[in-house]
Amino acid sequence: MAAIASAASPMMRLTAMRSAHKTTAARATLGTKLRPRIALTHLGAVAGLRRRRASVEIRAVAAEGYADLPPSGLNGKALQFPHKDQFPTRAAVLASIPADCFKKDTAKSLMYAAISTAMTVACGVLAYLYIPMQLAWWPAWFAYAAVTGTIATGCWVVAHECGHNAFSDNRKLQDAVGYALHSLLLVPYFSWQRSHAVHHSRTNHLTEGETHVPYVKGETKGTMNLNLLESIGEGPFAAIQLFAHLVFGWPAYLLTGATGGSARGVTNHFIPSINTGAVQLFPGSWKNKVWMSDIGVVAVVAGLAAWASSAGFATVAALYFGPYTFVNVWLVLYTWLQHTDTDVPHLAASEWSYIKGAFLTIDRPYHAVFDFLHHRIGSTHVAHHIECAIPHYKAKEATEALKAKYPDLYLYDPTPIATALWRVASKCVAVEQRGSGKDTMWTFTDKKAPLVAATAVDAA
């Protein structure tokens, strides 16, 4: 047996060697056949990569040519967004957010509403008891107005959540809370619910947007803004813009549709028939809801009038209208900075889409105190525009998911709020068209002369 095994060993080794040789030859032949295909595939991949890099480079060059203003803390990121047909679908974006973020907790929502309301009322009671109603005490009353208005903004944000169906699955309870809180702040609940839904549905749309739609260079209001800037200088211009926007901006919007898009023209949140544009802000049954909203506001105004007749107007002005003014200041500050900066474009219909407009929203670094008092309305606003029915106490988790999934699309500007506000007020004067075709966008300028470097994409 040993001899047989010994004799068989050379034969087995020879067979194994031949088998290995055939296998090697076969592999070599297969490699020869596949090599051209692999090479072609590699060349195709390289060419595709080069095309993508070239596209990015062209967009980057375009971004430089599209902004003649100092960049924000975004450093031109929004100017390099892809075309709308290259954006993920809304369904895909929503799928990236944990399912738990969409669940509403009525008890938790009521708790936050109660906290904001109780803190606001407590400030009013303490001021009434301990601050003398005397002119010499005006610094204390100013401080009271600032503190109480800042706290009461939390009530405004809770009502805003009710209008978005982010408060509770109980619609009657939700509307009751929202109607009460907004009416107490002289906001027509259903009217604003409708106009704000339009704002969400047309974010950064140049003509159909609702609130903070920029003036266009070459049109009447844009020309007036640029002429004013040239006449008085940047500092005074910015001061006027800040005062006009923060103090009068909110009432002007409710009464005239100020900063709304040209598609709707002059509008009024209390009289739905006032609508000079081609598109109705309050179509169909919404007109009746506007009148329903008026009832709440009129009731509060009547209550304030009765209070003033018994306690004096000075008392009502100090205790109510002071904080009310600061609520309006915070509201406009938030919305202005959420959608405006030197390198954040607005889009015409041809390049606008819901999801692209939503991603053009900006999150900013508000202090933890304001995040608590205002329920993160400024630091998680991108997620809010992706899906407005996400409760504020789930918005941070949703934001982290969006940042992880879409780092090239999520906008966060770390600029301190005061610096950003001054930049926007002083530099964001009017927009003009840059580029052409799919690369068309409208970006801010503070110059009356036409922009020369506006065709970077075409030249590329």
C-alpha cells in the first residue's frame, strides 16, 4: 500500500500541477477578455467624477460671481445648492427623520403652554405690585416690557404650533389653545394659520413667497431702497431698517401684507376681501375663518379698552402694550433671520421647489435661555420647514437627523445674532437676477450699478 501511495504521489502532483496551470491560464484569458471592459468602466467612472467635479467647480465659480456682498457665516453654501431636479424628494427627506419625531404628546404640549403662560402672567403681577406707575420709573417699566415680552413670545410660539397641527391630535383642543393665545396677542388665529401655511408652501419663492420677500432691483421699491442707502449711508439705512422691521413690521404685515410676494399684492388679515394681487390669500371658506378670527381679536381689544377706561391708558400701555411690542420684535427678528442673508438666494418658479425652498431656511445660535423660552423656534427652523407638524420638543432630534443625512444641504450660520441682524439690515437691500437658465437665482446687492460678473456659469 505504501508503494502504491508512493507511486501515485508523482502522478497526483503532475495532475495537480496541470490543473493549476489550466486554472491560471483560464484566469489569464478571462483577465485579458475583461481588461478592456474594466478599463472602459474605470475611464467612465473617472470621466463621471471629473464631470461632477467640474459641475461643482462651475457652481463654486458661479457662487463667487453671484454675490457682490460679504458672505454670511454660511460662506456661500446656499449659492452652491444643486438644481431642483437634483434635490432629494420630500418623501426621502422625511424618511431620514426618526418616526418618533412626528408623534405629538398632548400633555407635554399643554405643559409647555402652561409654563409660558404662567411665567408671563407672573411677570405682569409682579410689575403691577412692585413698580410704581410713575414717569421716573420708566427704566424699570422698559426692563419689564423687554423681559415679559421675551417670555410671552413663548406663548406666541405655542399658538404657532397649534396652527401647524403640531400641538395635539385633538384638533378642537389644539385650535382652542391656539385661538386663545393668539387672540390675547392680537393675532387673528385662523387668518395667520392660512397665510403662514402659504409662507411654508412657497419659502424663498421670489413672487409667491409670503413674508420677507425681498425687493427687486429695477422695480419701484427696490430702486427706492437703493436710492435711500446711497443718500444716507449704510449706518443710518440699517438703523431705519431695524426700527421699521422690528417695531412696525408685524402690524404692517397683518394690515397690508408688507413684505409679501407680488402675486398677492396688498392683503389684510382682518378683511379678506382686501387682496390686490392675482392670487387670493384667503380663498373659499378661509374668508369665513378670517371673520371668526376677528371675533377673538375684537374681544381682546374691547377688554383692553374697558381696562383702560377704569385704570387709565398709561397702566394698560405699561403692563400690556410694552410687552406686546417686544413680542412683535422677537417675531420679526426670528422670521427675518430664518430666511434672509447676503448669500442666501431667492428663486423664480422655474428653479424653485418645496424641498429646495425648505432647505434655504437658516438655523442660528440662539442662547440656551432663548431656546428654552421660545421652544427652539430659531435653532431648529430647518426641520420645521421640512415638516411643520413636528412638535418643538422633537425638533432637535429631527435637526440632528437632517444634519447627518444632508450635511451639504443643511444651513447653519454660527454668526452671533446681533452681528447677523446688522448685516442683514445693512446689506440685504434688494435682489437682482444672476445667471441664466437652470442657474438663475436672485441674490442681494447694495449697489445701483449692474453686476458685471453675472455670467460665470454661461462662460464655463
